[in-house]
Amino acid sequence: MREAAAVFRKQVLDTRKNRAVLIQFIMFPIMTIVMNSAIEVDDMPEFFYLKLFSIMYMAMAPIVSMSAIISEEKEKGTLRALMMSNVSPASYLAGAGVYDFLCCMIGTILMSKACGLNDGPWWRYLCVIMPGLVISIVLGAAIGVLAKDQMAATSLAVPVMCLFTFLPMMAQFNDTIAKVAKFFYTQQFYLALTDINNVKIGTEGLIIIAGNAIVILAFFVVAFRKEGLTNE
């Protein structure tokens, strides 16, 4: 816990210096608030912008910010120094991950409250978004560990986040894509938010989400060991 807390404090202090990471946390909340307030179309579904940007935020912000954070520390040698100081991979992931998660949650709360989501539906909405953020954070961490530097991390993160972000949207217009998209966690969370006042995930959705989480966590562990960053 002390190791994780130290990593968390370090990330908070580094935020002021890393504007590329900071903008990931605020871009989609601002877009959601502005579009929800300024653009109204006849027969628009309830909470249209919130549902649209929530999935994009869930996939983009954690993956890009986490990969940028870790790749930068790896590039500067900070990550290896932490591992040499007996900071375990689990402690590092917990500290950096909690920081990323809390920043994303602040943006999520601002988005949902600005769009007028309250009471029970608001809590159920958060219960859908939170596990999605955690999975994306671990995926971003794995990409950051594998990348040689920040530029490489961006090159890897962008196509991955586009895959997880845009598949749910394209699945609405193409049945073939929908058959593929259903195996991705972002599609299952998108389906759960179809009726945002009655959020629910079926058994099949839970199994797919759990399977995605296990595969991505294994990917992170393998990446950490492959790069020789374990202190074992």
C-alpha cells in the first residue's frame, strides 16, 4: 500500500508537467457538456450525447493516458528504477491505475451530472462505466510497457483505442460488424447503456466482459515480464 501510495503521489505531481495526459481527462467531458447544452435535434434519444461520449471516453482516455504515463517513465528510466527499488508490478499498476481511474471518474461524473442524470439511473450508469475504465487502464498499461518510448506508445495506442471505440458505433449499422463487436467489452457496455434509465448486463455480456478482462490482464503481466521489469 505504501508503494502504491507513493506512485499515486508521483503521478499527481507529474500531471502539471504532462499536458498531453491532462487533456485526455478533460476533452470528452467538455465536448459532452457543450454539445448537450448547445445542440438539440428533434426526436433525439434521451441522453444521446452522454451515451455516445461515455463509451468513447471509457476507451480513449484511460488507454492513451496510461500508455503515455508508463512509456514516458520507461523512456526516462524511471520505471526500471522503481522496479529496482523493489516496487512490485502490482503496486505500480495500483498506484498509477488508481490515479488514472480517479481522474477519469471525475470527468465521468461531470459528464453525467451536466446531462441531468440523477438518482438510481446515475448510480447504475457509474457501475457500468467503472469496470470499463479499469479494463482500459490495464490495456493502456500493457501498451505503455511494450512501447520503447512515448511516440511508439502513441502509435500503438491509437489503433487499439479506435478499435474498441468505433466498433460499437459501426455495429449499429452493419450486422456483420455487430457479430464481431459483441466479443469486445466496449460493445457490451454500450449495449448496457442502450436504455440508460434501465441499465442491465445479461449473463452472456458478463462472461464476455470477464473474458476480456482476463485476457488483457494476462497481456499486461506478459508485457511486464517480457520487458524484464519484474523484481523477482
